[in-house]
Amino acid sequence: MKKLLFLGSSCIYPKLATQPIQEESLLTGPLEPSNEPYAIAKIAGIKLCQAYARQYGTAFVCAMPTNIYGPGDNFDLQNSHVLPALVRKVHEAKVQGPARCDDRGGTGTPRREFLHADDLADALRFYWRNYESPEIINVGYGEDVTIHHLVADHRGRVGLEIEILFDTSKPDGTSAKALDSTPAAKVGLEAADLFEGWHPADLSLGCCEAAPNWKGWIN
């Protein structure tokens, strides 16, 4: 096998990494304890790909996506990620009541970056064709928001007047995980010009588009 696309995660970076997080931050500090096993597994995969590249000259692309949402998402409140859980809770409150939305936990102050799955696919296709280095490369939206802002914005877009409650007894996790995803310095000017046509979906609109996916999930 001469070429492979390995997907990592923003969780590979230190809990207190400088924002926005650059690829050089890998292994420069302690990980977030709550997802350390997952992060270590991803880091092991990265190092394996890089070892194959050095020893056998393989073209293994190691892409590190930010938080992804979109078609096929998991809306199970026991093990889903923050955005699909938010969509489910807001829409359940709209249809069934009560007049409040209980968040999964934390203060709502952590900042997170979200990218639609279709935009991730477009970016990965681009890097597959244009990126030859064994060094990891970030794939993000380029902007992050607080969890509280995410909930409040989606509540407003669906026309719902509800109280938002956060369980502050639960941990927040990493305070911020915005990725530095500037492509020009990583793939060269010519390839970066091709990337200019990439315009990720607006997060607010993406949340609204996720509602039909939630309805399809429960059916």
C-alpha cells in the first residue's frame, strides 16, 4: 500500500495548547484526561504512518479534523457529541416541552469548532490529491464558538423560547480546541489557489439542517 488517509482528531493536542492550535503542538504537553485513551490511540496511528513514510516512502496523509457533524450523526444522548445532542434536546423541547433545555453538563463556556461532514470530505479530497508530506495537517472551520452561544443561537433559529440550564457539577473538558487550518503554508501556493473555492457551511444553518437527520434517526 503506497497511499493511505489516516484521520486523527483535535483531541491529540495538549489540553492547554496555544490557540489556534498548530500541528507543532503535538506532544508538547499533557492531554485532556477525559479523552486521553482515545487521543493516545490516534497519536499511535500518526506515529505508525510517519514511520512507514520514513522507512518505505509511503504517501500516508494524516489529517486532524475538528468536531464533525452532518448526515449519519449519532443523536443518542448517552454517547453522542455536543452538537447532535443539542439539536435533539432543542427540538424535543419545541415539540414536547418543557420550556427549558438541560445541557449535558459543564458551564457552557468552553469553545468548540465545528465542520460539516460534506466540507470535511471536500477538504480531504483536496489534501489527498495535493499533500504529500507525512506531517499531520489540521482540517477545521476556522472559527469557534462557546457551547452557550451554540445552544442560544440554535434556540433562536428554531423560534423557541426556552430556558437553557447547564449542569455545572460536571466537567467542561478542554476550554478551547480551535485548529489552525491555514492551507497555504502546508501545500504550497499553487495548490492553495485550488483550495480557495472551499467555503464551509455556516454553523447556524448547518444546525438547522441537522434537524431532519434527527427525525430520520428516531424513525
